[in-house]
Amino acid sequence: MNDIIFKIGGAFLTAILAFTVGMFYAGLRRKITARVQNRVGPPIYQNFLDLLKLQSKRTNVAHGFMGHMAPIWIIIAAMTVLMFIPILQNNLWFENLTLKGDLIFLLYMMVFGSLGMALGAGQTGNPNSAIGVSRGLSQMVGFEIPFVMALVALMLQFKTTSIADLMHFQFTSGHWIILENPFAFLAALLSSLGMFRYSPFDIVGAPAELASGPMSEFGGKYLGTMMTGGAVFAFIKLVLFVDLFLGGAGNNSVEGIMGTGLGLLELLLKTFLFYMIPVFVGLVSPRYRTEQAIQFFWKWPSVFGILAILWALYKNGTLL
Amino acid sequence: MEMLSSLLLIFLIGAITTYFVDSINRKFTGIIAFLFVLLGSLFFYSNIHIGDVFVFQLGGIEMQWGINDYSYYFSYIVLGLGVLALLYSIKYIEGKARQGYFYASFLLTILGMIGVIISQDFVSLFIFWEIMTWASFLLVIYNAYYKVKTKGIKYMIFSAIGAYAMLTAIVFIKEHYNTLLIGEAIERGAFNFQQYRYIPIFLLLGFGIKAAVMPFHVWAPAAYSKSPMSFTTIFSGAMSKMGIFGIGLVLSTFYLQHNPENFYWVKLALGWLGGITAVMGTLYALIQVDAKKLLAYSSIAQLGYIVVGLSTGTKLGVMAALYLAVLHAIFKGALFMVAGAVERQVGTTDMTKVSGLIRRMPWTFFVALVSIIALAGIPPLGGFVGKWLLYEALITESNNYFLVIVIFFSSTAAFLYSYRFLFGLFLGQEEKETEHVKEAPISMLIPMLILGIGSIIIGSFPGLIFEPAAKAMQAIGFKDVTWQMSLLSNIWGNTTHLFLISMLIFSVFIIAFLFLTLKGLKKTRYVGTKEISTSGELPKEWENFTFQHNFFKPFERAASPLYHLNMNRIWKDLGKNTEAFFGFFRKLYTGNGQTYALYVIIFLVLLLLFKDVIFS
């Protein structure tokens, strides 16, 4: 009985945490962008207000079956992936389903939402949406390659495909993977720039050319749901990188509520630091063309990816 | 009465009967063909058991037909898809010419495939292989009856090359190992790449051509997209698997051995051939504008994955290959049926002409959506299981680490053409030209829906396929293959719980559907595809918002070096050069008596000069 309470309560807690942190970071990004551009900018909680407004609107128009499905698929992908990502080490509240699926599953599950979005945008008939989808899918082929190389390198080096195992290794040994396999971190970091879709890789939404691309026909509750999904996804990506490379979070030595609090603080600190990389890169870069964006990932990031695999093989003694 | 031969007799009688029924009453041709295949399948699964063997003499050669777990596994693909494809054919081919010819060839193809999987000696394997190839050739040229020379020629030539390679290998097996039985040849080590290496290479060539492996795939796109869609379902879904069946047989020597060092290079070469096939098939699929051609190239790519799986030689890898063989039959069969339904209802599958069919053909769209998700390998549908097995096999059990990246590139790029297929035919702008289009007839929808629901169920319970696949693997040399109903695990002990994932996805779907969609559904009205945000400008009636041309142009530009490799051109150049080379010999025949006299004199002089060498 106690177990079930932990499971259900933990799932809710995880969802609320992911949502709050994701929305909060999005607001922070707007603020930082504004300050860099010498504006005052909206308050940090502006995204919550936006969401409240969108959710209180009544939708008048419908875009057919796939249009209805798009926000649902996004929320499915966000919730499912969230349940399989370990948030804190050794914490009953945040255990969820972390041991029931591995990295390959996560990699494919993360595409689910984008696919739903793409199909929904396709049915609206807006050519801007279709162009945005075409760009987004093409870019995905770009950044997934170095990212997968980094993941394969980690899997080979530590002989596991489970993200919880990788996190556990960093805890028990005390070595972070960023130092154990720096090339993998570089490849993943560069591909994360594409994953977050900020400048110079914001070719999907591209406000000036595509009028927000795939999103352009959605409004009201559907847009609000998509925003929520996006915020949760941003959190998921950050936690994934922290879990894989920066040692994860969760303080082992302190028990109880205090331990959880400290762990969450550690998580916030690490994710925030990592989040600032794509944000600051975005602030100073203009937009790439689609083919440039794809080719970017096939150049240096992929070289780092190959080096990461070779390094992993060297480390576990298969090479030489 | 021997069961195996009477099974073949059913199909043969079926072929002849349908041919003649067609000239009496054309209405019943399709139904009779369908009933014959249904009868054959029922007969197969009720009367034929694993371990049945039938031995007889023909012209002094001992022939042996039989069924084991491995061939039983492939019979599911052939007969299962065969029944559905024929049910689909009834309406699809209705009203077209030469139905007797179509159905007779169709039944003969199924006869050939069943023959291939039950033959246990090389002579009957070759005979049935040829029956299968010729019957399918007749169907490839069905739509180009009067232009045979241009349309079917590539398939013809490559099939002939494959057949000659196979025949050569069979002759050498008889010569060196003195047997024609497949089992004995494997036992005596005919395929172990030790002594007579050309024997397995020739056989792999023969089978590889049917499985459309690079660089022998060039016949496939044209043949798959030109033949009637109801046949392509079988052609790509089941007949290409005959090549996989053969490759599996040849490699079974490798699976049986415990230290397979001989196979290192074979493994590497076959694996990379499969990988390159997958990448090139995918790259060409995503630039096609014809949905049928897109599916044809995608078939080539999917077969590449299967070859990669077979080449690993590990339990997980071969399991992935066998699993994908069935799954590819399911989703690609369904997709070719979808293309056929669109072709029948609209008249074309050119994606630059058709779009926005989702509201006209909702059930067809549903099948297309499910099958595309299975193809792309997105959980919780069946395709994901195959992808998972293949990746984990390559990462954990094989030492071919860079092949993983190649496969991953191909399957990520597969999202592009998957989306292109759905968007091109079903989404996008609703056109005036397709306003009258109706949903496909019910007898075409039933087989499509069965296949679609199949890939949904298998996504949660892949054990349904693992069970016969594990038996099949034990029949070709593996020991103790373990499997679980809805749990995937690799040798490092990492697991993925599929049923749990499906339940989670399903429950989130229900909650979101109830609270998000249903709540506001009543008050909304459907707006057409013209009522879109255009920054305040009202689009005119004649204005066109269709985006279908050069859909992935940016990707094409980014990957342009890869598009320079064109196998078609290389084969054409090879053909031209060979022709020029033999053209030189043609010049010897000048038609002038004087020249011939000169040749005779030169020959005599040479004979005199070298007489010591020659006659010593």
C-alpha cells in the first residue's frame, strides 16, 4: 500500500516539478534575452500568465482528427519520457519507472511528440507549418547522429544501456562521465544546441520567415498544452544531460526531507548551468539556413562522436 | 496421398482453374482464386506438421521435401500475407483486363514460394525458385503488357544473374561434396568458407539479389512500383523474404559453429552491405514524389536492416532479423495496400497531384498512420521492438560499433520519408480534384485493418512472434533461445517493459482525450484547409497553398555528396563497357572471305611455330 502511494504521489510530484522548473526556466530565458538586448523584459512568471490565459480560452475552430491528436501526443511523449528519466539518485519519491526502460527506448520515445506535432501541423494545411516540419525533421537527422555517437560511446564504455546504471556508476565511483569520456560530452553538448532549437538552430519556428511554423494554426487550450509539453521536455533534456554527464543529483549522506531538498537544489544548480550554454549561444548567433544547420552537426560534432567511441573502446580495452 | 505434394497440387489446380474460369465468367475469378489460397492455407495449417518429410525419385535424382521450424516460420509470412493480398485483389483488380493471367500468375508465385520453403534439396529449390521468379515476372509486366522490353528488363536480367549464380553453386556442391540435400551439404561443410569459398558466395549472390541487397537492388524500385499493388504486397512483403530465408540457410553454418573465425570477413562485408543498402534506400526514398516508388525504396532499406541482423550471428541479432522479416511483411504489406487503395480511388499516387485525403479516406489513413509508426520504429507499436533488438544486438553482442551509427542514420532519416508519405497523400491542402473521392471498398479495408491491428498488438506482445522465431532459430543452429512475452532484455541485463509502456501511453491518452479534446469538441466547427492564418490577407479561391514539390530540398542539399552515388548509372556504364569490349570481337567478322583466309593462315603459322610447346 505504502508502495503505491509512493508511486502515484511520486509521479505527480515529478510532473509538477518538471512543469514548474520548465516554465520557470523559459521565463528566465526571456528575461535574460531582454537584459542582453538592453530591454526590461517580461517578469519571470510571465509564462505562467500566458499559460493561464491560453487555458481559459474557448476554442472555436477545429482542424480535423490529427489536429486534435497533436497536443495529446505531445503530452503523452512528455509524460512517458518523464516517468523513465531518473531525477534523483536513491530517492523513493522520484523512482517512477526508471528501471523499466533504457536509453534506446528513451531516444525513440522522444520523437513521438514531434511526430504528433508534425502530423497535426500537416493537417491544418498551412504551408508555413509544412515547411517548418520539413526543416525540423531534416535538422533532427543532423543532431541525432552526434548524440547517438555519444550515447553509444557511453554504452560501450560502461557496458550498460540503462541511464540509471550510468548515474549509479558516477555515484559509486565519484567520477563524472564528463571527465571519463570528454569527447562524448562535447558531441552531446554540441548536439544539444540543436535539440533546444535556439539560435542558430531555430529554423523550425523561425518567427521572421515562417510565422512560428508548425505551431501557427494552434491556439487556446491546444497551444497551452503544447507549451506545457515543451516546458516538460526542456526539463527532461536538461535532466538527461545532467544524469549522463554531470553526475546526476541527489545527496547520499543526508536522509529524509532534507536530503530530497538538497538533491533538488543540486539538480536545479546543475540544470541551470547547463541550460545557460544553449541560451547564451543563442543570444549571440544569427540563424542558420537548414542545410547549414544539418551540415554543422555532421562536421565537428560527429568527429567528436567518433573520437568518443574510439576513446570508449580504448578505455575498456577493446581497442589495441 | 502425400500431404506436401497435395498442398502444391491445390495451388496448381487453383492457378489453372482461375485461368479458365476467367474466360467463362469474369465475376468469379478473384473469389475463386481467394478461395483456393484460403483452402491451401487451411490445409497447410491443419494437415502439415513440423517434421514431415517426403522423399521421391525424379529422373534418378533423389528429391526431398519437408518442413521444419525454420520453414514453418516463413510459411506464416507467405500464406498469411497471401490470403490477405488475394482478398484485397478482388476489388482492386476488378474491371481490369487479363484477370485470368493475373490470378494464375499470382497463385503460381505463391506455389513457388511455398515450394522454396519446403524444398530440402537443391534441385527442387532451384526449380521452385525459377517458378517463383517467372510467375512474378509475368506480374511485373502486367501493367506494361505491350512494352515488356523496357519495363521488365532489369528484373529479368538480375533474376537471371541470380539464377545462374545459384545453379553454378549447386553444380559445384554436387561436384565437391557429392550431395544435393541441403542438410547434408551444411553438415559436410559446403558453406564454411574454408575450402571452396565460391560456393557460399555464389549462393549468397543468388539469394541476395532477391533480397535486393546493394549493389544488386536496382531492379527493385521499378519492379515494386510497376506491378499491381495487390501483388507488390506479396512481392515486397513475402518474396523478398525468400532471399532472407536463403541467406539464413547459408549462414546457418556460421550459427552452428562455435568459433566462427572463417566468417569474420563475411560478417563484416554482409553487415556493411546491409548498412549501405539501408542508408541508400532511405536517402532515395525521401526524394521520391510517387508514393509507390517511395515505398519501394523504403522496402530496400528495411531489407538492409534484416541483412544486418542476420550478419551479426548473435542470438539477439538473428532474432531481430527474423522478427523484422515478419513485421516488415505486416507493415509494408499494409502500406502497399494503402497505396493501392489510393491509386484505385483517386487514379494516381503521385504526391504532387494528390493531397488532403484524410477526410475522404479516414480508415485508409488510420491504417497508413499505424503502419508508418511501426515502420519508423516509434513505441508502442511493433516496429520499435525490431529496432531495439537490432541496436542492442549491434552494441552489446557484435563488435561492429560504427555500423550502429550507419543504421541509426538510416532509421532517423526514415522519419523523413515516413512523414512525406502521410503528408503527401493524406494531409496538406484539400484539393478540388479529390472532393469526389470515396473510401475504399470494404473487402480492401478488411485486410488492411487486420494488418494494422496486427502491428498494434505485436507492439505490446512481441512474444507472439518471438515464440515461432525462437523455434526457427533453434532449427538453424542456435541453442537455448530465450524470449519473454512483453519484455525485452539484452546480455548486459538491461530491460524494456513493453506492456507497461503501452499501458502508460494508453492511460495518458485517455486522460488527455477526455479532458482536452472531448470537453470542447461540441462547440467547435471544422474549418477547411483554406481558412488558415495568412497574416491578415484573405486567400483567394484560386490561390494554391500546396507544398509538395521538393519537400526535403534542404536535406538533399546538405546530403548532396551521398546523392552522387548512383548504382543505376554504374551498372549502365558497366553494360556499355562490356558491349564495347565484345564489339571489338565482332569486328573480327568482317564478312570478307580474304580476311577469313588470312585468319586460317595465321592460325596455321602459329601452330607450326609453337608445335613443340603444344604437342610435347
